[in-house]
Amino acid sequence: MPIPDPFSYYGRFDSMDFDCTLCKNFLSPLNWPDVNKDLRCNYHNISLDFELRSNCYMDGQWFCKHFEPANDASKWKALTEFETVKNELDETTIYRGGNGKFLFEHKI
């Protein structure tokens, strides 16, 4: 069953201000665009190249059940919204915001 999208999309360019790049487990490429497809998740020990568009920039805002903020997130509205669905998220799935309907899923 699809998981309802809890995010309010209040951020810059109507983003949810929440994604893998803000997680302590995200290994960023040395340069953007990520033409070498170096971005990785250290928690899952996988490449995150599926998160990239053909221009090698991120395609949407992705996250998983094990998201842990890399910085102080005490004021992040999106983190509070994430906590409302965290227990429903699958261990082997990476999610992308669905613009207010349902989260998109990518099995790993």
C-alpha cells in the first residue's frame, strides 16, 4: 500500500527541504554534476546513482527509513513530518517525495 506523503513542501522552490544529501550517511561526490556517479549511502553501502537525472544532478528529494541528520535538525519542520511516517517505511526501500500525494519508492 502506498505511503502518504507527509511533507508540506514549504522550502525553496516548493521543496520539502529533506533528502539524502542532508543525512550523515550520505557520501557526496567531489563535484556537481556527479558525472562519475560517485554519490553513495554509507548506511546501505550502495550507490545512489538512481537518484540522478541524465544531467547528473539529483532527481527529486530522496531518503530512507534510516535518515540521520548530518547537522542540527532541531528546527527542521521536514524532520518532524518524516517522523510521522518513519515506522511505516520499509528497510529495503529508498523513498522520494511525491508532491503531496504518495511517496515514490525505489527498492534496493
